[in-house]
Amino acid sequence: MKTSLHVQRLMPEDVAETRALNELFGKAFGDSETYSSARPSAEYLQSFLSKDHIIALAALAGEDIVGGLVAYELQKLERERSEIYIYDLAVAEPHRRQGVATALIDHLREIGKQRGAWVMYVQADYGDDPAIALYTKLGTREDVMHFDIECGEPAEKANTQQGS
């Protein structure tokens, strides 16, 4: 018998649920070190969840969190509009291919519509065929390059110091 699915936005008082979601992300991404080794304090999570531009959603089957996403609404400079970036999205292994990720994205789509967001976007890694199939079903693919630029000293200064 299939348990009904409910999607809810996590609020500042949902610290325990947010921690459970981080555990789920760690397992789903095979990166428990990042998601559980230096757990944020309750105060940090409450502050994080109270920010209007941060949207954390949990998919629940009964009382169990079986999926979730974290997205960020980004205000744009060139026009009076925003975009929503889906940063983390995962579903627990036993609940995959049952519409959980689609339900999460549909819930986020409604939030975006209410806010007047122009578009939602998400990245997928090459080789992550289930994610690519899901996102292809729901949207239009753009092939782009992604770069991580470390915070800290400007590149020119760091390169100068290395050459000394």
C-alpha cells in the first residue's frame, strides 16, 4: 500500500526536519561528510530558514522525509524579476521513480508563480542519467560550463605570491 505524499516548506521551527533533510542529502549524494560532519547549530538553521529568498521543501510519506530540495530566489538587475535556482534536490533510494522529485519541483513551481519568478533552473552532472531524464522531462536543456571560484585572495595576488 502506497503512503500518500505531502510536500511542505520548512520553516524556522523545523530544525529537526532540516537536519533529517541534510542526512538524506548526504546519503543520496554519497557525501555524508559534507552534510553531517559539521552540523549547523539550531540558531543557524532557524536564521537560514527565516530568509524569504531561501526555499527549503520536504516531501513526506507519512511522517518520514523521503525527499527534499533547497532553492534560492535570485533577484535580477536587468529586469524587475527573479529566477529560482534549485541547489540541492534528492529523493531517498526506496522512494525514487515514484513522482517525489516531480512533486517537489511542482510545489516550487507554484511558489515561483506566486512570487512572479521568471524561471527556475538546476544543474545536473554528466553521468547522472536519472536527474538528466527528470530535468529533460520538465524543462529545456542548456549546455553550459560551470566554474567554482574560491573566495579569498584575488587570483592575480595569489599567482604573484606563488611565483616569488
